[in-house]
Amino acid sequence: MRYSSDHKAQTHQRIIKEASARFRRDGICATGLQPLMKALNLTHGGFYAHFKSKDELVEKALQSAAAELDAHCEMLFSQERPLEAFIDSYLSEWHLTSPDQGCPLPTMSSELGLRGQHTPTTDAVLKARLNQIEAALENPNADRQSLVMMSTLVGALVLARSVKSTELATRIMDVVRESLKTQVHNVEKADQ
């Protein structure tokens, strides 16, 4: 059977997209190559026609997740109240229940860090968000405030995803969301 000239490239992208979702949802270690390939109706052996190793796929999947996040954040930070839009989106019910589509920092990046497999893609994801937050804050302490805000957002999401009680998860998200938005409002008021 002959495939089109771009078949391999399309298959390569399908593998990355599926891996990106599964790594964010289930974790890198918990995602086996055989089930991943089977979900795409591909053979396990066919994996090595596309990637040298699972580590290479992890990096490509993280880059793919970063590109998705960049596009989403570009839209959020173009709004009239960008920080509120970003906070609301990051600590939303959708983000809580859709790790396969969300920010890779609470899932993939934390697992890679725990395994000692640091990656420049995580640095790029974090720096991009920090730059967007700093630009929206527009004050002399924006570099410090952006780091606290981003750390708080990631931490709140990790905690909310890990608790059994839905009430507690909702409370974590609501309290942190409102606290951060109050801080943003206070910073804006102080700058006026």
C-alpha cells in the first residue's frame, strides 16, 4: 500500500498530539508507548520510525503543549483586563478537569523536574507567562509579582487536582482566584 508523500509527517504529528494529551492527563511514566500507538491504530514498532526514544517524544510533546498554551495566552492577554482573564482561565473548572488540554507546568514539567530531567521548554513556558504577566502589571516590582502569581496559580491547580473533595478543590480555586485578582486590583490602584 502506497502512502501519500506527507503521510509520515501527518502520522508524526498525530503521535505528538496524542502523547501531549496523554502525558498531561496521565503522566509521562504512566503512559506506555504500546497503548499510545494502539490508540492511534499504529504498531509499537512503528514508533521508532518517528522517534529515537520516548524522551525525544516527551520533549516534542512538551513543545506542542507549550505552543497550544502560547496561542491560548496570546488571546487572554489581548483582552481589556488580561490578568483577570488569565487568572480566571488558569483556575477554571475547565482547566481543573482538562489537564490533557491545559498548561503542562502542573503535570509534565513537575514530573520531569522530579525525575531530574530538566528541559529548556519548561523554562520557555514559564518565561513566556512571566513576561506576559509583567507586561500587564507595568510596575517596578512586576518581575517579582509575576513569579509569585505564576507559582501560586500552578500550586493551586496542583492542589485542587489532587484533593478528593470537590468542595475543597472548588474552594482552593475560588479563594486563590479571588486573592490574586484582589492583588492585581490593589497593584492597579497603587499605580494610579
